[in-house]
Amino acid sequence: MAEALQLVHYDVGQEYTAHHDFGYASIRNPNQPARFATLLLYLNEGMTGGETQFPRWVNAETRHGLNAEPKIGKAVLFYSQLPDGNMDDWSHHAALPIREGEKWLMNLWVWDPVYEH
């Protein structure tokens, strides 16, 4: 189950500071629904800045953040939940500030197991 697509626009100077897309369901909810995955669909390119950054990304070679540069038709898929059902703290991400131009994208949030909103 997924939420409706959201159209997102950023102008010069706008950003979305680092955050998670998941939240925590009420302890009273037996299904414990949560955002499972996020899909970002980039609709334009040519701006300066505006990368999607994963500041906690690490691998065997670096601990620097991973930046995804917006390009028309490019998509970024990432999971907010680990295979064991726990939330993934490394899904922490940000929309870096636009320095020149503008940025358009759509996002899709996928829920697991039950979407009740």
C-alpha cells in the first residue's frame, strides 16, 4: 500500500534538513504500520545544489555522505525498514539547498504492512 504521489518543488535557498521518512505507530495498533520504502523521482536537472544526501551512508571505502544528483528520469529507492522489521537509522537523508535554479521531484511512500491513513 502506498500514499498518493507528492509533487515537491524547491526554489533557491530551500532545502529539507536531514530526517527519516519513518515514524512509530501507536503501541495500541497491533499491525504496527510504518513507511517501508521511499521512491524519489526527479523531474528536472540543471540546478546547482539540490542533491539528495544520505549523510550516514558508509561502506568499506568511505564514511562521507552519499549524494544523488537530480537528473530527469532518475529515481532513488531506499528502505526505511530493515529485514527484521526495525527502522533503519541509516535511511537518514536530506535535500541539500538549491544554490541556482529550481528542483522538481515526486515522492512515493510505501507502507508495510497496513496503510491506515
